[in-house]
Amino acid sequence: MEVALVYFAIIALAFFLLIVRPQRRRLAAHRAFVSSLDVGDEVVTTGGIFGTVRRLDDDRVDLEIAPGIVIVVARAAVAQSASPAIAPPEDRPPED
């Protein structure tokens, strides 16, 4: 009986370390990203819509998805930045 409790405790600890903790870190990083949004940022929504932030409210974001076309999405629906990361010159492949 005691051995079963030890195994259960080990499995619970492993579950916490491998599943719960990384998920909390991702959630905290997403919250920080969403709170740092600014007008003019290029973003991608969770639905895959690319747009430029035109206005911010507490829980809504106005995204310009084409010239003159603005949609309103939930602030939490903004998934990530759409700005491409630029590789340093030494890591870029040679251009032909």
C-alpha cells in the first residue's frame, strides 16, 4: 500500500513538472505579450488573421487587415507578433 502511494506521488510530481508548469509559463508569456501590445504592431490572431493594431481597449483590439478594412477581435485572441525575426548577417544563406 505504501509503495503505491510513493508511485502515485512520483507520477503526480512528474505530471506537474512536465505538463502544468510549462503551461503556466506559456500562459504568463502570452499575458505579458497581450498587455504589451501597442498601436502599429503587426500581429496574428488565433484564427490565423494577419493585421495591424489600430486601436486598443481593455478587452478589444481593432485590427486593420487590409487598407481601410478594420475588424474588432478580443484582445486574448491575438496569438503572436507577425513581424519576422531578422537573422544576423552571418546566419543568412548566400543570395544568388
